Amino acid sequence: MSSKRALAPMFVLAAVLGTMIVASVRTPQPVAQAAVASTGQADAVAFGRYLIGFTQDVAEAQARGVAAANALADDLWIPQLHVLSVAAPDGTLAPATEAALLKTPGVRYVEPDGLAQAVDVPDDTLYGNQWAPDKIGAEEAWDVTTGSPNVVVAVIDTGVDLQHEDFNGKFTSYGYDFANGDSNPDDDHGHGTHVGGIIGANTDNNLGIASIGRQTKLMAIKVLDSGGSGQYSWIASGITAAADNGADIINMSLGGSTNSQTLHDAVDYAFGEGVLEVAASGNSGSSNLFYPAAYSNVMAIGATTSADVRASYSNYGSWLEMVAPGSSIQSAWCCSANYANASGTSMASPHVAAVAALLLAVDPTLTHNEMWGILQGSAVDLGSSGFDNYYGWGRVNADDAVATAAAGSGSTATPTVTPSPTPSPTPTPITVILNPVADAYVDAGSPNTNFGLLPKLLTNSGTVRNGYLRFDASGVNGNISLAELRLYSMNGSSAGYDARGVADNSWGETTVTFNSAPAAGGIAGSSGAITANSWTLANVTSAVTAGGLVSLAVTSTDPNPIFLLPREQANFKPELRITYTGASPTSTPTSAASATPTTAPSATATPPPSPSPTRTSTATPTTPPTITPSPTASATRTSTATPTIAPTATPSPTASATRTSTATPTVTSTPTVTPIPTATFTPSPSPTATLTATPVPTATATNTRTSTPTFTPSPTATSSPTATATPSTFVFTTEADAFVLSASPGGNYGTDIRLRTNASPAENSYVRFNVQGLSNSVTSAVLRVRSLTSSGSGFNVHAANSSAWGETTITFNNAPGFGGAIVGSGGFNANEWVSVNVTSAVTGNGQVTFTLTGANASVTAYAAREFSSGTFAAQLVVVTP
């Protein structure tokens, strides 16, 4: 037991590329340190390995055919994600191969296969044998339940020692080694065994250590090899396999400092299957995002010491959910000793996963969202009161969490040491996060107009605009101690906004106007000064009552509009965070974790479309809170060979690129955007030679490109044919967009929900369109950009010198150059489409990139393709002869 090894899995996201994203930079990105402290190893990616993400309509055989056509050796296929692992023959993906992949229908993205790395951590400091169970109240929780063999926690790690003396009979029938491609997930490193021991080692067997989950079953999934390295494809496969084979909870004591679409999709897949996912927050002692913990559908867990304070190595930030014991934790080990002490957020995460397993043992009907809410609401508040960036919602509390679950399930279990009836303990405060069931804004300048479905809320005193939000608090039953309104603001304001109570809940989201809006009461709370692109907070406790609908009005004394994101914006929906204490359980106690709304308001009869559940807290009534973004599932690609156009006297159809929807969360934190597949356009001949001003019907973008389309005029329905072809109009949406800053020359802002321009300091935006399939003859081309803020001077448009830039890798230092301005937009108002003529820069048959620069020294914001699920992505409208 001299020097033990503890794992620091390192994930890395190198350049992402795909049909919609070009990655021209091939240098390895920083690799994340796993959940152990004091790593100090360099980051890495799997040499020559890449992951190709396909759309859902692409079968495995087709995917492998794409690899073969591009001279790439195909390997692991992940069916749930439609991702294929490939190897480049010379160790890197050639630009020509990259370009070919970009033009292949059905390819969503390509990214290097990241590595997770393990590091040595010496066992220097011992705080005593297993101090953690007592600290988190496990002994008291065990008086209610010692876990259940029907509850399964998947340990996605270096494997688990299958022959360990303390794991006899603890494993499920399913287990797999994705590192070596076999069904033997035995640990040959040690880290996974340590993690598994915390969760579910045998207890009360006069041997070794006691686990928190005790009777909990373990699913061993090996995704890291004996050296502690693992490809992204292994890790993503492990997550999806756990979800498919019955895991209730997944523990991931690993992570990385950069993002991966494959990893994100795998996390969202498991969450959509109802699995609670818990992960280590990382050990760099910073606020840097650490994945997968930073994804909104994953509980991010930091580490504490035996003194109940944050460990210095533990990562922190607004994305942190809670903390748990992580320093000098004794557990099982393998390969060199049976037991060892280890420190890191790797050790903290399994404590939370194990407590979650105890909750399911008490009440098997709990959903992953309800478990999340109970864990959060029962946490011991450390640090600043309420949520803070260093402790999240607090340190895990097994005693109160299990008591809450037992009360909610109607359990009559009582501690064996106190068989006689005792007074009920003081109820544990519970926190729920509610999203609006309706929201809208009203405008004095348009007193009879409804703005309920627009992707924004506005408030200001200039022309008097007020926002309205309604929440369903039917599941809240008790005394409210705190209610906070959280709104995401797109621009700053020194005045901020005021939140007011509204007694009348009868207003309709699609009917409320300034003239019909209910009266607002006095100010309940104010945000104070706010900064652009940030969450704001107002204490509205005095305006919130339990057990029903709650309406709030948002007003402001700022003469300039404040742009707040509404519930239509998947990534940043408004939230009402309510902390309350329920009455002590009597004859039929009900826990907020399982409480459901008694009356569903009419405005939420139909839940918002979402491909998978979104993250919520305990008693979330009808709409789950979106700490995690989910793209809408309505926009899908059509697999028809060519668009079908009804014979009419209108001009020929407009080909529109449509988004492919994938399950995305949460949410999270930092939204990760699913790349949009490139639409291949196969125009049909015009049915008539008559030109009118009637809007053209939209043609379906096909999935299969054949050859460059030619346009042959069709005869009209009259007796004599005409030889004049009708112009064809095509509407392309951006396949990639980003903005770069001279003030942050190495920063990447490709997945932000907005674009920006500014002359001083320089802020430039890049938008790329794929116009493959057009003829070289272009009659006109118009660039359309959606403004988020107003500008008296607008922006200038330039043709970029290259389209070989990556949305997630472009920076100010490596952005393509551009020539003089083609045209200027002139001034415009906020929230309108701005059109500029760019005909001279569009020739068809390829990609075209435009650079937007500021016309004066002020920041102007525009909607990126990530904004509001792509509703306001930039467009290129092209007319050909």
C-alpha cells in the first residue's frame, strides 16, 4: 500500500467537423483531468482515431460504406447514437478526406476520438478509516434501508475487480469491456474498484469496508484500459449500454475540460431512458467547465474534506450541483492491494450515486428527476446561504434524503433502534425548479397585439413593455421560505427589472395584450443591475403562494428594452426556484418528490415537444425545468429523392435546409449545439413560365445527392410551349456560424446563441452556407440576419477568403481573412430581419462564408443558429435563372 493509483480520466474535444462543421485545426485540445486530485499529466487524443456522427436515418452498413469510400478503417458502431469509430491510415484526417465527408449526406459531424488518462496519486494524508458514512448520515439512513439488489448502479470506469473478496455476488449479469472489446470488465488499474467499493461493496460481512449503497447491485463497464486511457467511442458506448441494460444510476468518476458531441449525445440518450447520471466535477481547483459533469443532464459533484469544507482541488462554478466526501476515502482496490485510500472528486461522485440508490430502495417508483430533486433539496447547506458556486446546493445528506423518500412513498419503516412511535422530525426543506407554463410580453405601442409566441420577453419604461410569466406550483405543499425568479438576459441594464405579483391567472399566452393584461401588484423583488448574456435573479417570495398557479409581471424603469429569454428558448428557459418545508408527516404523508399537480392549467395541456425528458427538480408539475437545452424534434429531414411540386401558376419551389433534431438537454450550463446536416437540393423543373409575386412553396431537402441539378423548363398547360425557364429560388440556412473577439484572440464562441459585431475592439462574425448543387449562374443572392439589438449604423458584409474553418475551433487568431466590404446593412431595429445583397459573392457549387464586421464602435447582437432551436438562423436566399 505504498503508492496507490487514482484515476483522472481525461476527455478531449479536438476539432469537430461534419457536414455542417469544418474543422481545419488538427492540434490536440487540452485533455481533462479525471476525478482525482493532483494529476499533472498532459492531455491527449487517440492517435489517428475519429468519430463520425450520422443522422438517424443512416444505417450501420451505410455508415461503414462512407468510411470505406474515404479510405478510413471502420471499427466500433454505436447504434443508439449513430456514431462510427474510424481510423485514418496516416494518423490524421487529410483535408481532402475531410472535405469529402463534409459533402456526404447524412454526416452530422466528425471529431477526433478523445482519450481519458489516469495518473498516480500518493496516499499522503489519512483522515481515518471511512469517515464519510458518519459525515453524510449514512448510519441513520441504514436504519430505514440498507439498499436493494433490485437497484443497479453502473460503474463506468476502469472496470471493477470481479474476484475481489468484498464484491462476491454484487454484479449484474451484464458487464462489458469496451476498452478490449470483450465481455470481461475486470479492473486492471484500481480506480474503478475503488469507486465501486464506495457504492456497493459487501457490508456486514466481517470483511473489508462498508459501502454506502450496501445491497445495491453493480454493473461493471470498463471504458478505460490498464493505463487509464480510453477512447471517446468506448465511453459513449459504455453510457448507452448501461442505459440499455437496466442501469438505474450511472456513476462517471471521470471527465474532461473540453466538449464532445458524441459524449453529449450519449449522456442525453441515457437521461432520455430515465437514468440518473452522476459525475465528478474535476480536480483543477478552478471554475473551468468539466465534462460530462457540466452537461445539464448530469449531476456535477464536488469534493469535501472530513472537516466538511470544500477540498482545494475541487472544481466549482454555477454548474456544480452539490458536494460529497472526497478526500482520503478508504475503499476497495485491486492489482496491488485489496484496499487503499484515495482523494478526488472521483471519490465524491459515488457517494451521491450510492445515496440515490438508497432512495430507489425506499421508493422504486421514483423517477430520475425526483431523485435529483430529493438529493438537492435535502443537502446540508455549506458556504453561503442557498446555492453557491463552491458547494452547489450543499453536501449530500443520506439521512434526510432517505427520510424524504420514505415519507413520499408512504413507507411506514421506522428505525429499528426506536420501535415505539416518536414525534416526527422537523421536515427537510425541499427546493423545486419550475419552468413557466405560459409567458408573453405586452407593448403599449401595440395595445391589442399579442406577443406570446415570440422567442423573447421585453420590458422597459420607454414605450412601456411588460413581461408576464405563469408557473404551476400545484405540487408545492407547505411553507415557502424562498422563491426566486431566474431570467436570462441578452443585454445589460443598470436599472434591471422588477418582479411583481399578479393575482389574476386567467390570461392566455396567445391572447394577452396590453389592453387585456391583468393588473400587477407592488414590487416583490428586483434584479438590480444586470450584465448582458447572463442569468439574473429576483427574490419574489412575497408574491408566491403554494398549491396553485403563480403569475408574475416583469417591469423596468430602464427606458431601453431589456431582452429576456422566454420558455420558447430551449437552452435558457425562465425558472421559479421555490424552497419550502412541508408539514410533518401524519396519516398520509406526501413528499414533494412525488407530488404531482392536482390541476393542470389549460395552457399546458400539451407538454412542449422534446425528444427526451429535461432536467427538473422534486415536484415539477407539467413542464420540466430546462437547465439543459433540448432541440425541438419537429424539424426533421425528408428522405424523398426529389421534391414534389404541385402544378400551379406559382414560381418554382424554394429549397429550404432543415435541421436534424437530436436529443439534447440541458441544458446545460454551456449549451452544446447539434450540428445541422447539410441539405442537398434537387430542384425540379418549373411547372410554368409565368412569373408572379406569389411566395414560392418550399421544396424538401433530399438526403441523397446525385449530380449537379440542371434546370429544364417544362411546357405550360397552354397549347403552345414556351422556351423561357422560370427562375428558381433557394433558401439556405447556415451550416456553421461563430463570432471572434480581438480582446480574446484565442477564445472560441462557435456554440454561442448569438453573433456579434463591433468596430472597436474588433468583434467579427462568420456565417457559412453550403450552396452545392446550384448552377454557377446566380441572378441574385440576399443574406438575411436576425437582429437581437438595434443599431444606427449596422454592419458590413465581406466575402471570407476561405470556408475551411470550424465552428468549435475558430478564434480571432485563426479566423479566415476577408476583403473589402461587399455592402453595408444600414441601420435597423431590434428583433427584425436585416437583408443585404451579396450577389457578387455567390457563384454556386460549393461553400461560401461571409464575414460581418461592425460599422461603428458598439456591440450589436444577432441570432445564431443555436438561438431558439434555429428559428432565427441566418439565411441565404438565392435566385437562379
